[in-house]
Amino acid sequence: MNFVVAKAEVRTNVRETLRRCGYFGLANRYTGQVGYVRRLSLSQHYPRFHLYINQETDQQYQFSLHLDQKQASYQGSRTHSADYDEDTVKAEMARILSILQS
């Protein structure tokens, strides 16, 4: 799920706010791109929300959010089972927006 937030609406540093939302930075070992992850369990890595700041301009942040259901199943494969537009992802987006804008 992609969404955009105007920088004027964000009250503090966006990366610090993502930490307050329960996200921590995680570099993709294949691309080097840094994403942010929030695990749903303290004892398991999956399922977890995965958030990227796709683009940052002077005016806005563009985010991409999905729910990783499990790790890639096949060796050498980077694809995994994920939800993009389901109600749980929409609810998480709303939660992030409320914290970013508070």
C-alpha cells in the first residue's frame, strides 16, 4: 500500500517517529535499501509490517507498506508471501499517519 504524507504535517523527525511507532531500520541485504520493520511477535520474525520511504522530496514523503507473512521459501528466491491492500495493512497505515501527524 502506497501513501503520501506532506512534510508540513509531520511534527518531528520522520525516522524518530517511526521508532516511536515500533519500527526499526533494516537494510535489505540484496539492494542495500533501508526499510523499517515492526514485528507482530516478540518471539518470531514473521509476520511483520515492512515500510519503505520510497521517495523524499522537499514537500512530502512517499511510503510503501506491506505485511510480510513469511520469509522466502526457496533458496535463492527473494519473493515472499505478503499482504498489500488488506484491512490489517490499512489499519496500520492509519495508525502510522495518526502518530506522524500528532
